[in-house]
Amino acid sequence: MIKSGQRYQVNQAIPVICMTAWKSPYTGGHDRVLPEGEEFIIDHDPQEAATAVYATAVNYEKLHKVFVPWTDRIRFYSYVGYYLCIDLIQIEKHCSLVVSHSAEGPK
């Protein structure tokens, strides 16, 4: 079961949406591919009927320049960062659990 705080490694490149966050009530997004070997941490427990989950890239800074267009990044007065939206099926099929922060402790 996918839970908040779990860390996963990508076994095969997977499609993700790079969501951009802004100070104003706006969210942008860009279709991207998270390469094999990259890791991410689940931000929140998925809701019961969810098909995707938000996550933070472990290599946030490295991927920032690749995932977020320069035209977004230069808007330092309103752009505040990015996060990933990953399909739960992609995680189940193409990712390995590296660390679990569930009740039983790290794996």
C-alpha cells in the first residue's frame, strides 16, 4: 500500500506530470519522464479513490532545470517550486520501495 513518507526508486522510466506551484491561485503542469534510477518520496497518503499521488523528487535541484522551463523559473516573484504527480499504477508496476515510514518502521 502506498503511503505518505515512503521512498521509491524508478526501475524503468515512467511518465509523470511536473506540477508547478505559484504564489497566486494557479498551478501549471508539464508532461515529463522520470528516468530510471531516480527516487521520489510520497507527499501524502492517496485518497481512497485516487488514481495518482503527489511526490517530491529526491534529486529536486538536479531535475528542476530539466523539468521546469526557464520561462517559469525566472518568475522568481511568483514561482515557488514544483512537485510530481505520479500515476499509482506506474508506481506499483515500475518502482521499488526503498524506505517505508509506516507503523512497522523502515524497511
